[in-house]
Amino acid sequence: MTQQPAPIRIVIVGGGTAGWMTAATFARFLEVGFEIDLVESDEIGTVGVGEATIPQIRLFNDALGLDEDAFLRATQGTYKLGIEFVDWLRPGHRYMHAFGDVGRDVGLLPFHQYWLRAKALGTAKDLAAYSLNAQAATADRMQRGPARTARVLPDMPSAYHFDAGLYARYLRRYSETRGINRIEGKVARVEQGAGGDVSALVLENGTTLSADLYIDCTGFRGLLIEQTLKTGYDDWTHWLPANRAIAVPSERSAAFTPYTRSTAKAAGWQWRIPLQHRTGNGLVYSSQYLSDDEATATLLAGLDGEALADPRPIQFTTGKRRKMWNRNVVAIGLSGGFLEPLESTSIHLIQSAIARLMKLLPGRTVAEADRVEFNRQSDFEYERIRDFIILHYHANDRHEPFWKMCREQALPETLSAKIALWQGNGHITREHEELFTEVGWFQVLAGQGVMPAGYHPLADAIPATDLAEFLDTIDQLNAREVAQMPSHADFIARHCAAPKPVTA
């Protein structure tokens, strides 16, 4: 009889969102030939502010086979159709970066070229008029499935707001029922072999864990990837100078919006994330321009309702590890890097790292080529998201010293090239698998007041009267569809209302 090979062992160090998303994926897809442990301590807290997501989270949940309504009930979740940016260009100005399509492409040209021509003619409305998601979001309405009033309308993609701690707990139950072994304890010592690989973890109670592959989900500490392997960190604070955040939950607001709100402040920005049982709030800021006490006062003054806890400070350095996969350690989540949650990418970066690892998963021998490719893709993703976030800060007409500094600082060459291409004749290119689409770049460039000198000459092929009628029809169809949608609050109550939290 042929002897079965010993299973490949993987140890995940750290729980939280990153650890349990990783564990759930392994539980779902690595059922045979693997032994997987997750070690975490209840005494070690998690950051837990990543409560807003982008539509790709639906792919992750679907891959696990999660029921959407059950997931939303368990996490006190709500829907998200986009992000509203308030006061970013200047005080009193706002725009929506909505998910999904804006307008309709015609022939060889994307919609934005026709919009640019109409704007030059003085017949274009605000971009939100041509986005079904934006119209639904600002009307506080929500629906699932295809449009009901016109076939030509696009689907309405959505993401979620949810309690990250409850999501981790939900995935923990999912993982443990599918064979993931959770070990309670703290890592006291990390041992390395002669070649430098991690060879074992020694817990405070004396337990020793060894594995073929280690997943570092220990947050900013980077216990394995940095404290042990000394991987190094690319510091991007010269481009993104915000280095602190204050977070606090507040009473659920009557404004139960199906979108995240980001409001620019004197030295940073404030987030607002509506959940079923509370509202998540936080202020991201630069300590060079705002003291911690001033930041706390600013945050509390901007709440919709009474604070439900003491404000919690968070310190961070924007950037990434020089290698997300070093030796036999893969960093996932905050241990790999940090980009402020301006475009709700924190949980997505966990998700994409897990997907990347699953594609390049090694056997007992880790090939250097796999590590190199994993790190190349990770670097590309982080750098392009970094550029998108910098754009929000750079393109502003605000007068405060913080914003003046952001406007005048040198940009990464990749972002400068993207802006220059747009400023010429409104061209946008999306390279490889970068996260944000042409439509996303279009909405933020236009929303932040960056406008091109011209547009594609083929846009002139449509007579001006026909162009105006085309745009009005899109606006009217969107408005008609939104008018028959239930409110966001009613939709939640009908499909996925969570039990009210038990209070002491």
C-alpha cells in the first residue's frame, strides 16, 4: 500500500479580520493534504476600523458560500453604493465616487468623452445624474438584481458596511466548523533555522508550533515579517503625510445612508460609516498640523449622535513591506502594509493577498520565483492604490497649510503621467490588473476639479442636440429606476435586519 505523504502544515499567526479571512479561505479550499492552525490571544486587540468595503468583497463571500442576508445580520451590516467626498476640493463642494457605470459608452469612445464635450457646450449635468448608483445613494434607496424599468440600465453593484469584529467572529465560526484549529496563546519566541527561515513558534505556555509556511496576520507589529525577518518597510509619508487616526462609534443616525461619507477637515479627513446598530466614525490626520487633543475635539464635534465609547487613537506609517513574502513567511493585512482607508481598500488588500497566495501556493518547497512574482504583484497593487489616494489630496483648492503642502508636493511619476494624460484630451488608461477602473479615475479626477484641455475628436460625430438628448435620457432613466426602489432602511428591515445588540 502506498503511504500518503504527510500533510503540508500552515500556521496563521494572529486573528482579526486578516487572520480569519485567511483561515476561512484555507478551510474552504485546502480541505485535503493540509493541516492549518491559527494562533491568537484574546488579550491582544485588533485595529478593527475597516468597516467599509468595495464590491470585490462580494466575490470573497460568494467563494465561501456565505448567504448575504445571514452575513449582514451577523455583522450588523448595511449596503454601500459609493463614497461621498465632502469639502475635498473646497469647503461647500461635494461629489460622489459611485460604484458601477457612469453613463453609457457609444461606439469606440467611453462615456466620459461625450460628457466632456457636453460640458464644453454647457449642456452636461453633474456626473451623479448619469450614475444609477449615485442617484440611488443620494436618495437613500437600495435594491438588488437587474433594473426593473429599462433593460438598458446597468446593474447596481454594491459593497457593505459592517462591524469588522463581528465579521472576524463570523468567519471564525465558519473556519472552526471546517477544521481550522484555533490555538489560544501568545508567541513568546520565534525560532529560525540555519538558512534564516522561521522554524518554530514557541508560545508562552511552552507549546511549540512548526510549519512549512507561516502567515503573519499580527497587524502593525509584523511579528514574523519584520521583528523576526527584518524585511524592511517602504515609508510613503512624504506623499501621504497623515500618520494618526482617532476612531469612535456613535449612536445610529437617522440618516441611514447607503454610502460612506468622507469629509475633509483642516488637517485630514473624517469618515462616517452607518451600520445597523451604530455609526462608525474616525478622523485621519497629520500630527504635524493637528494635535491629538485638537483631533479628538474635531471628531467629537462632527458626530451625528452621542459617542458610545472613548475615542481610540491609532498611529500608523503609510507604506508597505519591501517584501510581502519573505522566506517562508507571507504577510497579510496590516503586517504587510498600510494605506489609509480613504477609498475603503483595507479589507480588499487582505482579500487580494489571499487570492494571490492561493494562486501561487507552494508545496513543501518554496520556490524563489513564486516569492518574486507574489511581491511584484503586491508592489504594483499597493503603488497604484497609493497613487489614487494621493490624487484626492493633491487636487484641492483649500487654503489650510496641510492642504497647501499636499497640493504643492512632488508626485510619484506614475501618478503624474496619469494626470498629464487626462489633462491633455481626457484619456485614461488602466494598466494590467490595477484596482481602480477608468470610471473610478474619471469620477475622482472630475470631482476634484482636474479637467482636460480637450476631448477625443470622435465625440464631435454626434450632433449637439442629439448629445443633449442622449444625456437627458440617461438621467431620466436613472431617476425613474430610483423612484421605484425601497428606502435603504426598509430594504434592510425586509431582508437582513439584525437583532438589537444586548446592552448591560
